[in-house]
Amino acid sequence: MADETPRRGTHGNRLFQLCAVAILAAVVVFLFTDFEPISRKPPTEIRNRITCMAHLAEIHRALQQYKTSFGDNMNYPPHTGAHLLLCLAGRCKEPEKHATSFLTQQLLTDPDKTLLCPSSGNGSGTLDYRGPRQLIPADCPPSIPIACDKDLHYHGSGGCVLFSDGSVRFLPDDEFLMALQKTE
């Protein structure tokens, strides 16, 4: 007859292994839950870059809204540079160039925030973006920068650029400088 009683050493080893695995799992769970908020929180620089890109996307949305509502789906606002951006904020300096129905419009949801790059360190109400150097044609090629950061140093090693197709990209220094040349 075979002895069916478990060996003491084997049962003790299994219990020890199970306890070790349970402790290890508890430590991993503790570390994960304790450090999860830190790992999910992006650094300020990345958060500012994302916010800046969202502001430029908002500017594009406002341009499209103007084009659809007031430009017969053909034209963008008849301004260049910073004036174009202020126009979208309802602060146009040449209202006679617009349809009467546009004069009371503010196409940017929160202009004081939207026209401010969070990385610039400027106060509220400043304009931290450059607008296009020339009037934006209705058939504008998609690769034309129509707005970008005013300064190369807002985001460290490059800048955010809004292109006429609505895409917003972060460009490294050399590419950003070329985009700056196409805006004013």
C-alpha cells in the first residue's frame, strides 16, 4: 500500500511560495496605486504644448465658421497677421471690411485664453500667436502655415503651427523657423 499522506516538506514549500506570491502581488498593487497619479500627470511642458495646440485648433475652427457663415463658403476674414486673430475674437479694427452680420460676432469661445500660449508666461489679454502674412485664399494649399507661436522659445525646442488644412503640429526649431517666415 502506498503512503498517501503528503510530505511535510512539499506542503510547507507550497505554502511558502503562495505567501511569497501574495506578498509580492500586494507590494505591486500598493506601488501601482500609490504612484499612479504621478505617472498619469504629464509634465508642465507637455501639458502646455497640448493646450497651445488646442488653442490653434480653436482658431482654425473659428476660421472655418467665418468662412461658412460670413464668406459664402469661399473667403476667410479679409485681414492678415495679428489683426486676423483679433477679428476672430470680436475685436476687429476695420469692421467696414466685413458683412454687417459679422460685426457683433465673437467666433472664439474664450478669446483671452485662446489667444494666449500657456508657455509664454504672458498675462491675460495678450496675443501670443502670429497670423498669416498674406490673405488666406479660399483654395489655400494644405501645407501653408496660417498661425503659429510668436516665439521659438515658448516650448523649448520648437513651436506649434496651425496649417491651412486644420492640422496643428509641433515642429522642431529649423522647421518652425521656416513656418515663422510665412507668418507675421
